Amino acid sequence: MTHPPTPAGLPLAGTRIVEVSSFVAVPLAGMTLGQLGAEVTRVDPIGGAADYRRWPLTEDGESIYWASLNKGKRSLAANFRDPEAQALIADLIVDAGVLVTNAAGRDWLDFDVLAARRPDLIHVQLLGRADGGGAVDYTVNAATGFPLATGPVGISGPVNHLLPAWDVAAGLYTALAVASAVRRREATGAGARVVLPLEDVALATVGNLGYLGEAQFGGPDRERLGTSVYGTYGTDVVTSDGVRFMLAAMTTRHFNDLAALTGTTEAIKSLECALGVDFGDEGTRFRHRETLGGLFRSWFVEHTAEEAHAALAASSVLFERYRTFRELAVDPLVTDNPMFSVVDQPRIGAHLAPGLPMSIDGRHTAPQPAPANGDDTADVLAERLGIDTDRLADLTARGVIRTATSDPHNRPVASTDQKDPNA
Amino acid sequence: MTHPPTPAGLPLAGTRIVEVSSFVAVPLAGMTLGQLGAEVTRVDPIGGAADYRRWPLTEDGESIYWASLNKGKRSLAANFRDPEAQALIADLIVDAGVLVTNAAGRDWLDFDVLAARRPDLIHVQLLGRADGGGAVDYTVNAATGFPLATGPVGISGPVNHLLPAWDVAAGLYTALAVASAVRRREATGAGARVVLPLEDVALATVGNLGYLGEAQFGGPDRERLGTSVYGTYGTDVVTSDGVRFMLAAMTTRHFNDLAALTGTTEAIKSLECALGVDFGDEGTRFRHRETLGGLFRSWFVEHTAEEAHAALAASSVLFERYRTFRELAVDPLVTDNPMFSVVDQPRIGAHLAPGLPMSIDGRHTAPQPAPANGDDTADVLAERLGIDTDRLADLTARGVIRTATSDPHNRPVASTDQKDPNA
């Protein structure tokens, strides 16, 4: 079979990527491409981009958020306002052949400028909106329809998601654009210019999931369903000791098992007769979700979480216990999961962090620490552009770049060079 | 520059993929790979897999959901219980060289069986859980921590997302795995076995976004914040005519602009003095979000949506109006968006549907209709496996396959061959 023996065999091994980014989507894209084997260098203003101090922070003011989204990258720090730094960064991009960015308003990073120097450049730019306007997950989400259809039955006002789902999707589309374009370049020699608006990621998803089609064909606006699952049977239940589970019965087998374990098989049969319906149809289970939920819940409130778990685990019903972030962090789902391993993160500390959520050829690759701003400036410039020690010292002295050794404590300084975010 | 003149120049042109799937994630992966240029054949039981009748439905019982997630694919229908059909499907996979699937418990689709026939096979399997256990978006989500930290301030109980964000992310990871593995195969000749558990997609994301790190370093469990954005300034506001906007002020410039347009600059300066704080720090803006929100909201309740929109559009503040799905479907965001075009969907009707949410080399590719179950059975078997008309007729007569012409109305029949879903 096909089990490459070394990490050099990862699917994107040999690919070099320059990332000029901030916030969630493009950092996630770069990290993911790195986990697939690419060498990713994040290039930032001295002191870090607008996301370098983003909450949550450690007591020392280090961003746990930033470290989590930039694992395994190299970091180069330069004064983005200095034309000499801009030229060095452009040289690096031309050398690497791939740029992923959500930077806007930086002419020296434009596709036309860079592709004039390297016609097979792969240039993937995440925008807020297709017209270049600014947008972030929280604003894009408002337009999608989801906040007005999510949340407890009967409440009014929008329910925004906490999970920045559009950023995550946009980051994965960005990574996919790069991987696909690398494949095409290696096959045909062609570069690629890809423009990916965060807003379009959200709108495409609303369409792909059928919500826009439903509305166009005259469907009603979706009501809030609480924890019920639209069009099939799902709900949350609480046990006698106050533990909450989510249940999903997507097939007739699941549903019959749920009836059996709650001792409601006969009651449900009688109900089917009396109502003249067939709960073998998932739409029918959805329509009668309140009645069914009442039957099932009365079993759960009379049993402990342990009893409920044992009964559910012995059935085909899909289920999961609700957890808080703190509960999850110490749960076997994380602590016994081969996707997680301990990362000794400088400035923050050792902790369990995830690798890529897939095994490739039977293996997980372990997560690597995130760099500090400028950790790899000297190495990258020497390796990739052949810049010698004297010039590195001169560039550092003049503030064109920052290297790890130019700040012995390697503490970030306040950035004076931040642009508005897109996405 | 590099502008391939024909659709044959799409990044994954020349790649053939067989998809054996149901629900959201793998169908989205296949559709996305198709939009990038791959030829995708969805292989289903006669009558369709467990998702073929999923809500929302048209009045005629056709699934708008299914059509939306399977645009541009070919469809082959066969009796999955028949060894002869299984052998034909295996032949197709070996011919295509790529399988994406969330099928479980079908030995004849196993990696080892198929890779024994084609060592460079790319086999990407989405599971519910890494141990093979079943899970769907709605159950996985319960474990992540998000439902207990999402929603209005002060409510109790979980708030499940309506957007199946984990399915969407898993679908994009699946597509990324395929594109990366195709690149590696073309470079090295190696196939790939990729296993992607939906649960691990969610857990990796919780980790990548810093929530697990925060918890491990002793951070408190997240409180519900309503529409506020954690760690920076964002909130919703309502205008005098009852229109609701989401606002995000991620930078000091955004924040100062928001103060200026609401006429609160002086009030905020006084507040900074009185409290001894600096609203130039986004964490400080977050801590004082209620006070700041009070100041800003009093401007919005005295202005119409039109006035508010004009003032916001003239500023750097990021904003968006909340819309329902029905409002969005007729909004210029959709109707004037080059990503959308009219698809004349057989059995459902003409409607605006999205293409891939990125332009490649300056172009959007238009969405294509979804097939009906078995529409392409005869064509695919003839083209790829060289099966002649007589054998097609015989296979159809014996119920091994279903072709479009074998059912003149091309109406799906009830499936008798459905397995439990994973993801």
C-alpha cells in the first residue's frame, strides 16, 4: 500500500507559503496548510498584526487565541511602512510562489504587482465583501438569516453564534483554494488569482443548505426550534441528576430504539393509531416533536445520567452530553484523543493542543508551537533570500526588520502599523 | 499572466471522484470539488440514500435541501445489497481513483479492499467519531462547549446552532484532503488513506480558536454575551423604525468613528477620564460594553434605518442589517451577486443558486442542476466501464441498477437499502 515513511511525505510537502494575515480565517488557512506539510511563514508588522493581543490572554498578556491559530508557522517581522521591508517581503512571496492574505489596501501585495515578477504565482486573497468593503464574521452573520432563526422557542431578537463559523469556513476554503491551485500549477505551470469574500462564503452556504431555495419557492421563514432538529427528530433531555444530553434519531431504527429504551413503544403505537400518522416518516416525527419529546423526557427525568448513558450507549440512538469548555478541556474526548498532544508553547506554557482533524495514512501529525513575532526573521531571510549577517544586522539596526535576538526578552512591542481588518 | 481560457482549466480538472454519501458534509465536499473542476459521480441506493427526502421539500415532495447540496454531480443508482452492484461500484472507484464517503459498515468500500486493486487510491472517509461510533452535527455540537455559552445573557439551557457548522467544516476538510492528496499522487504516485471524524473536526476547532487553551490555563467558563463580541467591541442596535443592525468596532479607528457618528465623542472622553481607562484598548471596550452600548444605542433609537445606514456607510465601522432567510433571498446581496445565477432545476424549478464562493482567475463558475437518482447510471457505466446496451438492459431488468429511462417519470421510489448515518 501507500504509507510514506517520513513526514516529508505529507500531501503538501515541498510547498512554501507566505501568509500576511490577521484574525481567524487566513491564520487558520495557513496553519492547516502547514499541518498538511507546507512550510508557512507568517509575515507581520513589528509587534504583531491587529490580532496579536487578542483575547483570551494569559496573566502575562500573551494571547492564547493567537498561539492557538498560528501553531507550526515561522514568523518574520518587518516595518510594513518601509519600502525596503516591502521589497524584502515581495521577494519572499516571489520566492515562495504562494501568498495567502486578508490584507487590504497594501498595493505592494497586489496580484498584478507580484504576478508581473512571477507569472505562476498563486495569490489567494480573502476580502470582507466582494466589492472590497469591510466585513467580519459578526457582521456577515447578521445578513444570513441564521441569527433570527436560532435559539429558544419564542424569544425575540437575534441570537449570534459564538463559534465564528464563517471565519472557519472561509479559512478552509482558502486552504482548499491553495491546495487546488498548487495541484494545477504543478500539472500545467499556471498560477492562480483567487478572491474569496467572507460574505460570499456565508451566502453560498445559506444557498447550499437549501435555505435560499426554500425561501424562493415560497417557504415560510423558519421558526425558532430551540434544540429541535428541523425536519427530523432531535431534542435535548435532562436526567434526574441534572445532566443534559442531546439526542438525535435520524432514522426509523434510531427512533424505534429511543422508544424502546424509554419504554414508550406501546404509547407511540397507540399515538400513531389515534392520530392516523406514521412515525416511520421523519417529517412526521418532526411535526409531532413536542408530544414525542414529552413521552421521552418523562423517562429521562426518572433516571440518572449514568443510567441514561448506559441505555443510550446500548442503542443506536445518536447522543452526546452537553459540556462547558472547562469540562471539555479535561474530558477523555480531549485527554485520550490521539489528535491532541502536549505543546510546550513558549511564553504561555505546556498544554494539550490539537493537530489536523484527520489521520493521513494512519497517522496524526503532532501540533507544533506558535512562534513569537519575529522569531524566524533572520533565518528566513538568510535561507530564502541569501541575506548575510552584516545586512541582517544593518536592517535590524535601522528598524526595517525585527529578529528574535534584537529583543532579548522577545516581548512584543506595541504595533504602530495596523490596518483595518477584513474578515 | 495566467488566465486559462476554458473551464478545462479549473484547478481540479481531470480529476474523477466517486462519492458514496448522505447528509451534509460529504455531499458538500463532493459538490465543492466539482465546482473546482473535478467530475463527481454520486453513487446511491436505488431510490436515494437517507438524505434524498430531507426537508425542506417542495409541494411535490422533492427535497430542496438535497438539490442544493448535490448541484453539478452525476448520479448512479444501484442496489447496494446486490454483490453484482457492489462489484460495479468498486470498479468505478478503482477507475476514478478517488472515493469520498461517510458510509460505514460496507466492507466492499473499505480502503484495504479497494487499495489492493489500485495502490494509488485516494480514500477519504468521514466518520462520526474516531472509534467508528455514530455522531451527527447536533450531537457533536453538544460536547464542544458552544451551546452553553451562546445566546442571550442570563438564559439557561443549551442554545444549539441552526447552521450545521461542523458539517460544513467537515465537508471542507474532506475536500481539502482530496485536493492535497491528488497533488501528492500526481507528484509522487502515492495514494492516501484519510480518516476524518466529525467529532475531531469540532474538537480541533475548539482548540484552534483558543477555548481549550483558555480552560487549561484556568480561565473561567465563558458567560453568555448575547450579541456582544468577546474581547472587543460589537453589539446589535435597533433604529427608530425597528430595524436591527449588528455593529463591530474591531480597531480604535472603528471605535472612534462609531463615537463620532453617534455624537458621543465627548461623553466617551469624559468617561475615560472618570473611569481612568483607555478605550484605545479593545479589551477595555469589551469590559465596558454595557455602558458604551447604552451611549451608542440612544443615537440609533432616534434615527431611522436609512439615516443609520447612511451614517455607518460613511464611516469605517463594520455593520450589517439583520435579515430573515426570506428577506435575504430577494436582497441585492443575492440578486445582484455574480456568484449566484439561475439554475433550472428539474422537478423543483428555476431559482437563484450559488456557485463556489471564490472567483478563480477573475471568473465565477455557474452552478449546475442536481441530478435525480440514477440520471446518469447508463452513461457512467458505458463511458467508464464500457458496459454495452444489452448488459445495461439486463442489469436494469434484474434490479441491479436503475437508469433514468427505466423509470419514465424518473420519480424516486422508496429506498429499501439505508444504513445508519454517520455525520
